[in-house]
Amino acid sequence: MAEDWQNGGFGLYIHWPFCQAKCPYCDFNSHVSREIDQFRWLRTYLSELDRVAAETSGRVLNTIFFGGGTPSMMDPEVVATILERVRKLWPTSNDMEITLEANPGSVDAARFVAFRDGGVNRISMGIQALNDRDLQRLGRIHSVDEAKQAFEIARKTFDRVSFDLIYARQDQTLDDWQSELREALSMAIDHLSLYQLTVEQGTAFGDRYNRGKLRGLPEDDLAADMYEVTQNICAEAGMLPYEVSNYAAMGSESRHNQIYWRYGDYAGIGPGAHARVTLNGQRHAIENWRNPTKWLEAAETGNGENLREAVSQEGQATELLLMGLRLNEGVDLARYEALAGKPLEGARVETLRDIGMIEIEKSRLRVLPQGRMVLNSVLSELLVD
């Protein structure tokens, strides 16, 4: 009998924690360091890959994602050596997707070619804005011209290139965003990630906001309007909203991220990396040490994990909904019921359907556009005991 994770596939996430500068909105596990011993990091990545592969040997690996941080700061030889080891450790799908995140300020033509020659076949670029004033506000170290030049290099080197933009920025109007989005779509190859600016506690933006000094953020109604026009403009351009913040031409969706959203299994290598891995029929939640030095030292002595715990069947059902309802395709209700041991509460489902938040078709529950705008509220209603 197939295990539940096989509905989503199996992927590998590799975290590179270093950046050239820390962006004020960023709450990812990223750090600025003057000196990085890349050979030491490579040696440790390889040993962790060996350890994880010993537990998951034989399963087909569908995707690899180098995230960060800024993985384009990695030596291309480090990336190539990691990919060479991965192919020895797991059988891989014929069309394995291998993504590397890149920032425009950290790349050049020779480096992109080297990443491609080492096995990377998809680039995800963090452009974030298409005007210099907002790039400076966001703490980005590249200009619009540099971003466009880097993007052109990437699109000439790789068949698949995605880039990120942040909207609902300080003092941004609806017209500003529509113009910027249309410009982005004129550049895009096959995929865009479009995120609404969120102010996270523990970031520089969070500190400014708490002091009342982060001015010009849009009201909720304007942010909602920006989300709505994003859906419409992208759809008109053939970039379909397959996930809450992600848009792609048909067949060009991020297959790695789909493993997360379809609640497959994924291994995590590197500081702060998370994983969901099914072993002997039991799915486990795994977290690595977050601090880069702590992770490096722990992994060198045998194991970079600082947490591993079994996820209950009920917990798995909850995670399936939390992840799967972000997707336009929604969630298979039979799969949910098999994990939860019971169906979703019928009255709440009917109420959400009656007010146009969700629909159920062929045993799949999906959130409609109106519901996506208040997805957390929809999830709260479905998951209430």
C-alpha cells in the first residue's frame, strides 16, 4: 500500500545561511559573515547527505532546492559536488528540478554558466521591486538596472527562471503596483512569486513599526485591492495563480514547492532547515540547529538535528489542510479523512460553501478567490474542534 507522502513526492532542501547584507523585512535564517570556509561547509553538507540518505535510501528524489540566505554566494564547485553526491545517494526522476535562489547583486554571467554546468536547471531570483527608491527602502543592495541585467543573463543561461516581487510597500499606490506588475510580466519567462509585504516581529521593520516609524504602509482595503488586481492581471497574461502567492504558465509551476503544498516528504540539510520524513510508516517533523556555527559543529560530529518528533495522524491531517488549501487545486477530502480518521465538520464546510469561500468538486475541497483573501480565517473555521 502506498504511504501518504507519495501523494506529494520527495524533495531535498539545502539551506545556505549567508547573505551579503540583512534585509530589514527578512525573518529567514540568514546571516552576514566576513569569512566563510566553503570547503568546511561542503564537507559537512556531504556528511549530512550521507546520514539522511541512509534513512531514506531507495526512494526517488524529485526535486532539489538551494535556499537561503543567498545560495548564489556558494562556490559553483560546491554546488556541483553536492549534486554529484546526491545522484549517488538516491535514484532521481528523469526530469528532476534543481532550483537555486539568487540575488541580482551576487551574480555574473560566468557564475550562472558554472551553476548550470554543475547541474542547476532553474533559478529563482530575488528582485523584490522595480524602482530604486523602494529597493533602498527594502535594504536591497542592487539597483533596478543591475536586477534587469542579471535577469537577462539568467534567462539566456537557463530555460526556467522565476523572480520574486514584494507589493503593498510603503507609499505604493494601486496604479504604481499595476504598472510595476505589467513590467514584471513583460520580463517574466514562466513563473513569478508575488508576496504582500508583511511586518515580522524580530526584524528591523518590526522594530521600526513598533516605534511608529514604519510609515506609509497601505490600509487593509488597498492591500486587498492589490491582491485582487494581481490575480486578474497575471491571469490575463497567462500566468495562472496556482498558489496564494505564486503564478506560472501552465506546466511551469515550482515542483519543489508543490511537494510542500501537496504534503509530500522532504529532507532538510543545513542550519535551520525543516523536514517532514516518513520512516517505517511514521511521519516525523525534523528541525536542524538554527545557528550556523552550532549546526556546523553538531553536523561535523554526526548529526545537525536538534529536534525530531513523530507527527500524529490528526497533526498530519491539519498540516495537509494548512498546506494544501494554499493551492488552487485544493485538497482531496478522502486523503484528509484517511489521516484524520473522520471527515471535516459538515456544518462548517456548508457554511463556508454557502458564503462563497470554498467549493467541493469531485471530492476535492478548494478555496475560491474570495476565500484566498482571508485564507487564515477559512482555515481557522475548518480546523476548529
